[in-house]
Amino acid sequence: MGYPILREAGVALRREGVYFHDITQVFLHHPEPLYIDQCCHVSSLGSRIMATEVIRWMLHDMLR
């Protein structure tokens, strides 16, 4: 329920010129289990996948 609200807030941030990237779908093409609990904690692999995506976007934004 909260993600749609957060996605909308991200769109508003981008409109205001803030570098914002929604990575909520970062695990979409990873069928292996990446969460270590029923909440929101990811495994080492999940952390590496997220960190790689964040770094990719940081580099993209720095080079614009």
C-alpha cells in the first residue's frame, strides 16, 4: 500500500529537479530468494544487487 504513495512522491521530486530513481523493481529479474525474513531485510546478494543499482544511477547522474 505504501509503495504507490512513495512512487508518486518520487515523481514529484523529479519534477522539482531532485535526482531520484525508483529502484523498487530491482529484484524483478532475480528469481532466487533474496529476502532473509518476511519484512524487508535482504541477503548479501540482495544488498550487492541494490548497491550496484544505486552506484549505476549515481554515476549516471554525475555524468549528465
